[in-house]
Amino acid sequence: MEGVLRYEKLNSFKECIHATSTKNSLFSLGFSLALHTGEDINTIVSNRKKFLDTIGINEDINIVLANQTHSDNIVIVDDKQTLGWLSHNDAVADCDALITIQKNLLVGVLTADCVPILLFDNKKKVAAAVHAGWKGTQKQIVYKTVLKMKEVFDCNDITAVIAPSIGTCCYEVSSEIVEYFSIYTQAIKHTNGKYWLDLPLINKLQLESAGVDSENIEMSNICTSCHNEHFFSHRKEQGCSGRFLNLIGIKE
């Protein structure tokens, strides 16, 4: 699992570029790729460049990241430009889902327990990256992103990947949070007065509700807390500045 994680369903599309970074003790800050957590900017930018080298991406390619705020705000990236890559100051503001149809442009989300979802329509050549913590999941951000892809680009053949995120095994939550998800009874575990929530499963169910075929959904089934040696985990580390990156885009 060291280095880079790719996904079987997206690998089948020759025009789809995608990758999830992992922890790497050989690099500074464990190979964190986050510019917004107070770490040295030059170190993070250096890590990001090394990540591009690792996945064989030319640095001239455009990359767009957002200032993630646990919202349900969705932005369509129309212009070929780079935002949020060399500086967090020009990241797309207040946004947790990015969609693009532009070639040679990657969109991505940074995570450390929250659910990252990568979406790709091979017929329409549309890619999207979604960040869904419990707040974004409660606001149905992935459901809304799929509907936006359908509305704007007429996408009807979407493949989805739910990348590494905290699993129900490790995600204990309050009864108040559980109330937001009471309709998803299969995603709630209740034992001895304690509650555990399966955020990846809830996002899968929301994808299906939005019309994504269950056979087109790939679950990584990797818990970031259980596999903290490979992925940053805010819960496991009781707060951490590290983030791993989930990227997707379309080749020219």
C-alpha cells in the first residue's frame, strides 16, 4: 500500500487519470500534501511535486483543489487553470465537490478520515472529486454532485470509487449525530449505549439513490484509522496536520 493507490474500476478507462496518495516515512511530514494545516509551505509543495512524479504526471497539467468547509457546495471547473496547488490562498473557496470536463485538468480532495469519492463518466468524459465528512454526508453532497453531473453534462454512466476513509469499526459518534442518519439503519451499529457510523456505506447508498448502478461503485474497504501506518487519520492520531490527496481527471 506504500506510495500510490489506484482503483480497478477507474483503471479500465484509458482516459481517466486518478490516484490516492499514502503516507511515506521517507519524505518530510510523512508525505502530507495539505497546505492548509500550518506546515511549511515549501515542504508541502515539494511533496506534491514528488507525488506527481510518482504517478507520472507532467507538472504542466492543471490541478484544482478547494478550501474544503464540510459544505454541500459544488463547483464546475470550466477554465484550464491551476488553483490551490502551489498556494492555499487561491484554492476554490468554500467548496467540497469539484466537477470538470476539461482535458488535462485534475480535481482533488484532501482527507484524513472523511470520505473521498471519485466520479467518472467515461461516455461524457466528466470527472469529479467529492469530500464528505459527516456534515457533508448529512447534506448529501455526493448525491447532489451526481445530480449536477446529470443536469449539466447529461451524465448517465457514472463510475464511483469510495476511497480510504474511517470505517464503522472505528467511527464512534454521539447519539445526536446518529439522529441525522436514522434512515440508514444498516449503517448504524449500537452496542452498550455506544454508536458507530458507517459513512462509506451511507455515501454508497446516496450514490445509488442518485442513480449510480451498484455494480459501478467500488469500495476501497480501507479504514484510515485501522491502517494509520498508510493513511493519515484525525481520529486515530487524536488530531493531525497530515492529509492524503485523492485526484481524478481526464487525459487529452
